[in-house]
Amino acid sequence: MTKKERIILITLAAINFTNIMDFMIMMPLGPVLMDIFKITPKQFGVIVSSYTFSAGISGFIAAFLVDRFDRKPFLIVVYTGFILGTFACSLAPNYEMLVAARIFTGLFGGVLGALVLSIVGDVIALERRGEAMGFIMAAFSIASVLGVPFGYYIADKISWHAPFLFLAICGLPIFYMIWKFIPKLNNHVAKDGIHPNPFEVLQKIFSVKNNIYALLMMMILMIGHFSIVPFISPYMVANVGFEKSDVTFIYFFGGLLTIVTSRYIGKLADKIGKLKVFTIFIFLSLIPVFLITNMPHIQLWIVLIVTSLFFVFSGGRFIPAQAMITGAVKPEIRGSYMSISSALQQFCAGIASYVAGVIVVQQPNGHLDGYNYVGYLAIVATLISLLMARRVKTADGKSF
């Protein structure tokens, strides 16, 4: 990896850090927000899903625009909107306004993830893309180790508004990094100035079976992931015996491990095959999914071992999966394709979060029932995503 590529990846990882932390901070704040706003698990599910549904809609619209422009100015506009939305969350005075602010943030956050992956696909060759995706995914780990515990700490000591304000401030130096280090990326733009209409864009994407299989792989994988993630923290507090402050340990230790493992998993995917590594981590991830969603009242250290394995194994699925999906499509429609993919993933995450909120029921004593059924749903979805992955090829028809 060249020095220029490394600087670009650092910038993209920083963008990914703020984007992921903005979404992840809602998870440990679940018990806090449910207590402050006096809301049910279903209403908390609405807070989470409002972002993802909004991101899905904007991602779908962006699919018809993103490949018409240089990636850099498009990224600057989208990141500006994302930071403004995060700042709006920090000012929200009540439940309704927080949902509205999450919807606004999602309009830009969904597009942001697709843009980051498109740029990785543009600047990093496929044979090294697993390592690059591992580097980008490490932003998730850093958000878990540093961002989430710190965000929860200042929420506990100051206000639940504080993490969002802190995140908005963090976005300012990252905005400078985008302007300084992201190069012009316009090779995908039509040289004759004639752009395909929305129907032509959709036709190019959905007329190829390989594209559809890759989309289905990511959509179903997201259902398996986001059906259980929003309720890990509330379940640990209500059923397993965690104190609210203990929740941060889940993200700290899980993130710490994935900082170490992410790049090695990416390199392994480049070395022995992306599909093979994806398959290995699909099966490994089923173990902590089952244990988390069926967990009784047990000691803290046992829980942290299980949740840390969940972070490592679930993250291990997404690294080769992201490399596969960027390599499954031709460069000239990669931006549109990744936007469509992001939109569909966000819709699926929103549906999964909402359905989980419907299945999980809070009893008068505070316990949450039904989380085990959410776990079974996640396991089935995860296995189906593997069936789709086995049909995905590179854009030129080679196996991953």
C-alpha cells in the first residue's frame, strides 16, 4: 500500500468513525433514553429505525446522482449535511424532535457509507481490497473502544445531548482532511456529458444476476445483524444484571479486539479467498448470537467474553463481504450500485430493528422477553446470506 493510498484510507476511516459512532452511540444510550423519555422498547426501535429508513431513502435517490459527479465535492456536501444533522441531535429537547433529527442525519449518513466504499473501490485494486476494507472497518473498532465508552461517560456525567455535540465538533478537522487529502475522482463520469436516466441506471444494475445476488447477500446479512444489535444493551441491563455504566465494557473490549483482528482478517481474505473467509466467520458468528440472545443472569466477565467474540466474528463477516460487493460491479456504475446497496441495507436494518422492537416485550418487572426469538431470526438470516454469497462473482466472472 502506497503512502498516498494510506492517507486516503486514514481520511476515509475517520469519516467512517464519525458515521459509525453517530449510529452506535444510540445502542448504549438505549437504557438511558428509555428511562428519560419514558418510552417502550418499540419506541426506542423507532429512534433507531428512523435513521435507517431515512438513510435508505436518500441512498436510493443518490444512486441516480452519485456517478454524475466527481466523488470529492459530492463527499464534501454529504459530510456537511451529516455534521449538521448530528449537531441537531445534540439540540433535540424531546423524543419527537430526536426522531426528527435522526431522520435528517440519516439523509446524509446513508449516502456517506456508500461514498466511502465507492472511493475505496476506485483507488484500491481488488487483490488488495480485503486489507483496505479491514482498515476501514477498524474505524468501527475505534468507535467502540474510544467513542462509545467516552460518549456514554459524558452522557452520564453531563447529558445525553453531549455525545452528539462532541461528534459534531470532531467532524470539523475531518472536513479539512477531506478537502486536503481526497483527490479528484472523476474517471467514472461520462466524458460526453450525457448521463443515463434513472431507469437506465436501475436497468444496468438489476439486469445482471450477479449484482442482484451481491445485493441480497448484504441485505440479508444486515437483517441478521441489526435484529439483535439495538437490544444488546437494554437486554444486558434488564435481564443479565448489568449496571448501565457496565454497558460500555461491551463496546470497549469488543472494539479493542477488533482493532487487532480487522486488518488480519482483511489480509487473510486477500490471501486465501474472500468467500472462504466470509464462510468461516458466518459459522463462527452464530455461536455468540445464540449465547447473547439466550443469556441468563451470569457474571460480567463471562458476558464480556461472549460479546467480544460477537464483535470479532460479526465484523469478520463484513470485511470480506464489503470487498466482494465492491468487486462484483463494474467501475462506471459502482457509485450508483453502492448507493442502491446502502439504501437497501439501511431499509433492512430499519425493518430488523423495528421487528425486533415488536418481538421484544418489556414486563412490569423490567425484564425483556422474546429476545431469544430475535436471535433465532438472526441465525436463519445469516445462513441465508451465505447461500447468496456463494453465487456472487467478480465483475469479470471470476470466483472470489
